[in-house]
Amino acid sequence: MSEHPVAAHAVGEIAGQILEDLDGAPADLVFVFVSPHFAGTTEDVVGVLRAVLEPRALVGSTHAAVVGGGREVEGTPAISVWAASGAGLDPQVLQLDVVPGEHGGADLVGWPGLDVALADPEGAASTLLLLADPFTFPVDGVLRVLGAARPGLQVIGGMASAAAGPGGNRLVADATVTDRGAVGVLLGPGAPVDAVVAQGCRPVGQPFVVTAVDGNHVVALGGRPTLERLEELARSMSEEDREQLLRGLHVGLVVDERNAEFSQGDFLVRNVLGAREADGALRVGASVDVGQTLQFQIRDARAADADLRAALAGRAAAGSLLFTCTGRGERLFGHPDHDATVVHDAFGAIPVAGGFCAGELGPVGGTNHVHGFTASLALFR
């Protein structure tokens, strides 16, 4: 990683260091993460990396903050580049987009052999490392399509976050730099990659069965209006928890209903987007069905720290890609470098790179999802 304010100088420093570290070995896989300050010079950064490193596969994106080593650089210029060389990677670069279909609906373009995969899911690759633009790529729908087409595929990655609207992010696929869609790398079944998803929220109160919905409004929990359940919870909480509830209320949808009890890590956490006082409903950022189990969640730095440390405990990694939420970092933990430091605490000073994301991608309960306030990691054994 370089924090030099001039992009040409920064990428020159980085490329020279990687050449030295690889000791003459080819760069099979290269990821580049660029802060918003260098979004306009992404093409130049990519040109230098391709010329100097000659990678088999190069992908990247722009992010509100950049991770490199044990650092998370927020608010100042930075470029972070991560390179891997070794057997088992066999990377295939993808550039994906979703376009209107001939007969209505939409088509996913850029995916290799999707029709064949639908007929023969045994041919699924094991890992897709995916970077996407949140304004132009419907990643939820794409994950559902890929889940049906290739059920053995784990998807790890994040959404670019350097822009507040369409056209402002940059995505890199080898020599191509674009401002829409998604880019990624398919790794074969032998790729030594483990996925880890650590939540940034903890459940509060008790779980309830959803008994009435209206679109993405949760109307009733356990037969009573959702707002009544929330008010009842707030009255029963400590003052500290009530303050956290006011700062960041979320809901958790249970992943596996077969469990007798639920705890942190058993939920898909989704934002609360508003309330409807007429019927006491809450609008949430997900489609919810009657019969699902839901529990209120609050953002909690201590729980987020413990969850990440527990998720990494007992694992091994020679390198890691880290996709952490823009709502984490100093905003959540009150000090810089938290998630990157935890990774180094777990594995030593391994190569780590990544970015703050507007949504993180990773498998929970055997299914790939978009997450919020999480840290999603690809661990390379």
C-alpha cells in the first residue's frame, strides 16, 4: 500500500515492492483497491501494474477507504495492491453486466457457460471473488441466479463505495476499466480459499415469528404490530442499549429455522428503512415472508470485535482479502484499523488488502448473500 498523494508515484512504489516480494515468480492474481482521490487515474494505475507485473488476472475497484496490511486508510489518498502466486489459483477474469432481455426481464452477460451450468451444476467453480457497482448491478438477483445455476459456488467480495451515484465508481477487469456492472475472478475447485463472514450487530430482545407482511413492510410479529414489539423492547432495555438502538436499529432474519435457539451469526442483518404508524409496520431492506423468524439487532462494537475474532480463531491463512462495511472502521470502533488489526492478530503480518464496501458479499448458511455492517474475508490457505 502507498499513501503518496500522486498516483504515478504511489503505484510505482507498490509495483516495485511486489516484484521484490514475488522474487521473480509470476503474479497469477492481482487485486487493486483505489481510494476516491485516484478514481480518475485508475486507468493509469492499471496500465503500470499490467506493464510491470504482467499478471495472469487483474481485478479491482474504488472504495471510500482502502485496506493494506494492518492499516485502514480513511479519508486520505491510498492505493493498495495484493498479489498471489501459486498452484491451485487458475484465475479466470469476468466482466459482468445485467441488460434488458429480448422478451422482458433481464439477462446476465459475461458469465461463462451459464446455460451449460444450469443443465450441469456439477461443473460449478468453487469460488467467485466479486466486486460490483451498487448503482448499476442488481447483485441480490444475480446471487439468486448463480445460486440456482451453480450451487457449489461460494461468492466473496464487496460493492464499490467511492461514489454517491452512478458513474462515479471504477471497476477493473484486466485492461478494461468501467464504471458499471461487476468484475470478478473465478477460481477453480482446487483453489485454497475459505470464506468468513463476521457480523457487526448483536441480537436484542427475543425472536418473533413474522405473522403479517405487506411488501417489505413487516406488519406484525407474533400476532402484534411490529412497532408495539419494538416499543416494548425499548422500555425493557438498559440506557446504554437504548442509546445504541436509537443510533442504529436493524432486523435479523434467521438463516436456518431448524435451530432450536438463535445467537449472533445465525441471522441475515438488514436495515430498518422507516415506519408506518397507521398499522404499526416497519419497512426493512429485504423481502420478508410470513413464518420467518425475526429478531431486532443493534450495532455494537464489542460484539463486532468478538464475532470477528471468533470467526478467525483456529483457521490458517497465508493471505487475505478483506471487504469491510463503510459503517465499521472508526465510525463503529472509535479508533482506526480495527478489522485489519484483528486479521493480523489472528495470522501474523500476512498480506492483507481490501476496501470499505457499500455491501459485503459472502456465504451464510450455505447460501451467498449481500450483507451490511459485516466484515467478509477470503482467506487463502
